[in-house]
Amino acid sequence: MVLRIFLPLLLLMTGGCYSFKGISIDPDVNTFYVRNFETLAVNAPPTLGLDFGERIKDKVRSETRLQLNTNEADVEFTGKITDYRVVPVAPKPGEQVSLNRLEIRMRVGFVNNKNEKKGWPNERDFSHFAEFSNSTDLLTVQDQLVRQIGDQLLEDIFNAAFNDW
């Protein structure tokens, strides 16, 4: 008896759930290309743009059916690292800051050569940050923080390009 009441309720409650992993790529889009990302930010590691471009390639290859193509690709990514900075988090007058924040900003373009309306009319800005203790030297945690920030930036860019977010 109890099962008869709770089972329909459970089905109703979970029936509306859906996954955010759904990727909407037109069937006629089969190839992609990622141009080398430029590093314009003064303080950024010199290879940050190139490394990020490679990470985008890896993500698209592993999470879509698209094939990398350097000639006449169906969709293309371009980008540049525009800012890379460490800023104190919420400093108060007369107090020592206990946290610093590494912020990375980039400007990304996405062109869909098969359907212009599915591309972005203008480049989009993306940014993310990670915090670390002021007692920690940035160089000791930089790789880990860049990876963490890059993961979120990749998700944001990927979702904006392929999930219409």
C-alpha cells in the first residue's frame, strides 16, 4: 500500500530532472579548429594561451563527435588571455589580508561556418578566480590554481558554444 502511494510520487518528482551534459551540435557540423590563443596579460605565464588552446581541443575531442580540422573547419574558436592578476581579498584598513585571489580573464570568439546564427556575433569575455593563502607563494600553487581556473573557464566556454548557455 505504501509503495503504491510513494512510487508514483517518486516518479513525478524525478521525471522532470534532466542532465546539463546534453550537447546540441547541428548534425551537419563535423569538424572544429582552435586557433592559438594569445597571451596579452602582462603577468601571465608565457605559455598560458597555448596551453589553454590545447585544453579546448582536448575537451571538444573527448566530449563531442567533432574531429579536429585545420582547413575549413565547421566551427572555430579564437581567443586571448586578457588579464592575469593577483588581488587581495576584502582587505580592511589596518588589517593584514589573509587571502589572495588569482583572476584570469579571456576573450573568446566562436564562429559557426555552417550556421552563422549558432556562432557568436562578437567575442565573449570569460573570467574565473581561485583563492589562496597570503602566506603561500604564488609560484608554489600557480600550476594548481591555473588548472582549477582553467577547468571552470573550459566548462563556461564549452557550454556557451555547444549548449547555448
